Amino acid sequence: MSALLAVIYLLIFAIIVLTSYAFMQLKIVGIKVKDFWGFVEANQVLDKLYFFAKQYEKMSSQEQLIYLKEAERVFKAFEKIPNELWEEEYAKYKEVLDKYKDIRMIRWSNS
């Protein structure tokens, strides 16, 4: 029983050490933990927007507004993170950005 407790304490200690190390690495690079977490969430939204941009050519006005709002949130989150961390996602980012620009242009020309 005491060996099991020792293993559990050791695992908890290892998790705390690894988490602290990750936070320290983020601080060294100059990224706030909140910004990094926002980037992780924005990366998930980017995947959804990328899929949406590929699937749908014509969007309703409501869908366009939602797309624009979500895309702007993604762009803000990605701006706070160095490019080297998300260069693998650049193709998706570019596709979402192009669709964003297209929708903005269509909405501007209609108004």
C-alpha cells in the first residue's frame, strides 16, 4: 500500500515539475500562458473554419457574419504567438484568411 502511495506521489510530483518547466519555457520565449492557451483554442477554431471554407462556396449573410467574427478571433490569437510555432498551420491560416478577404469584399460591394 505504501509503495502505491509513493508511486502516486512521484507521478504527481513529475506532473508538477513538467508543468512548471513548460510554463518556464513559455516565459523564456516571451509568451504569456493566457496567450498560448488562446492560441491552442484558436488553432481548434482554425481547423473548423478551414473545413468550413473548403466545404461552402455560398454562405448566408448570418453564416458570413459568424465566419468573419470567428476568423478575427483566430487572427488575434495567432498574432500573439511567434510564427515559428504555427508555421505548420500556415496553409490553413492562409485559406481562412483568403476566404475572410473574399467575404469582406463581397459584403463591402453589396453595401
